[in-house]
Amino acid sequence: MRQLRILPSEQGIQILAIAFTAYAGEINAKQVFSAKFYSYLGKLIKPANLIAE
């Protein structure tokens, strides 16, 4: 993700990537956002909830 985020913005690249993680604590959230992901979800999420979020 970091490599994709450093591309010049004039290329029109906007990727809303969501990290799937088995850990959903505050420290893990900071790691996900520092890696430039848009959001994160725990791996035990149901498909219907994925669409809703």
C-alpha cells in the first residue's frame, strides 16, 4: 500500500484498500492506518457486514 500511495496524484490513482486482520485492537488499528490502508476489518466478519461497512 505504501508504494501505491506514493505515486503522483496526477495519475488519478485512488485506492480504498481495506486490511483484513485477525487482530482488531487499538495498536493494530494504528499499524493499519500507518500502512496507508483506508480501513480494517476483523477476519471473522460476515459477507453481509462487509457490504454494509
